[in-house]
Amino acid sequence: MSGEKNIANIAVAIDGPAASGKSTVAKTLAKKLGLIMVNTGAMYRAVAWATLRDGVNPDDADAVIEMLGKVDFSCGVEDGVSTILVDGFYPGEELRQDAVNNRVSRVAAIPEVRKLLVAKQRDYLKLGSLVMEGRDIGSVVFPDTPFKIYIDASEEVRLARRSAEGLADEVAKRDAEDSKRKASPLVVADGAVVIDSSEMNIDEVVNAAMEVLRERGAPASMLDAVS
Ligand code: CDP
């Protein structure tokens, strides 16, 4: 016996609107702390990508649900970051194409899609402690975690960030769709700390997130792993 306690794995939930910087912050934080980083947006994008591949109308919920029964979405981890294969194929950068941007919010509004993906997201916690980013991580996927952060930024800043990436994404339209849908809309989860990143650089946001973890009692073993 080592005398060590079997400490349960910890989930850090990071939510926020499109292009708020949450992916970069989640990635940096996970790397710093040696945690797995899970990008749940990629999972919704993979379902949207599959509807394009299979010619399924994203507004026809029955057709999308039927597709879910036929397609294999397999989630894993590579180099500490989540991956998703669709029938064994890795769609990679294709997940960020305009055609996917344009339909992902509609596909994500279908409760059966969310049910399937939320189960896969919760499974990740069996692999280890993690940072998970998305829209409903603090509100639905891990509502009991004390480590909830909501990263916001003004619409102007978010549009500028997306176009600096060379992407013409209709961020405002997607946000409106994500916020007004019935199934798990984008909200500030109960107990989440809001960080407005409009005037902050990535290091400042990461430091603010670290402070939240410290204040909320993250174990020293996790905070001490900081590289
Ligand atoms: O990277 P960006 O912030 O633009 O978006 P994303 O995180 O890749 O998410 C793409 C879309 O997936 C969102 O606009 C939502 O419609 C949906 N999504 C969701 O409904 N729930 C999540 N937990 C994550 C993403």
C-alpha cells in the first residue's frame, strides 16, 4: 500500500461564445497542468460534417437521428488532446470549413445529438483529469464540478479574432442560434466565474483561470504540476 488516496479525476469546464478564445486558453491551461484537453465543438462539428458527407438535411431531425444510428463516431486522445474519427476517418481541418460552420448550430440543437455526445464527453473523465471546452460543459456535462469558467469577449473582438485566423465565420449568427435553442443553450453556468477576455492576452486569461482553480480548491498535486 502506498498510503495514497485514490483521488477522483477532476474536470475543468470552460464555456463561452464562438471565438472568445476559449480553445486557446483551454489548450494552454491543459498543457500547463498536464491535463487532457477535450474540444467538444469538434464533436458537434464532426456530426455536422457527417451530414454533409451523407447528404442529410440538418433541419430534418429524424434524418439526422437515423444517421447517428449508422455512423461510427469514435473519440480518443492523441498527444493529450481529444480526437474524433467518423467511420475511421479523421476530418481534421475540414471540420472548420464554412459549410460546417453554417450548419453546426442546427445539428447541435437536436437533443439526440447532444445526448450521444454528452455521454462520450463524460466518458473522457475515466481517462484522467481534464479541461473540457464548449457551450454546456459547466451547465450540463459536469454541473457538479467546482471548476467552471465562462470566457467572454465583445462581439467586435471576436469577429476580429476570427478574421485574423483567415476565417469568415458568421459568429454572431451562430451565437444567437446557440443561445436561443431549447436543448442546453449557451448560458453562464451556476457558479461559473466569468472572464471577459476582450482586453486581455492569452497569458492573462490563463493566469486568471489558474487563479479560479486555486480559489476553488484545486489540489496542490494539480497546481504543482505547472510547467
Ligand atoms: O471554435 P468555436 O468557438 O467557433 O466553436 P466550436 O467550439 O467549435 O463549436 C461549434 C458549434 O458546436 C457551436 O457553435 C455550437 O453550436 C456547438 N457546440 C455545442 O452546442 N455544445 C458544445 N458543448 C460545443 C459546441
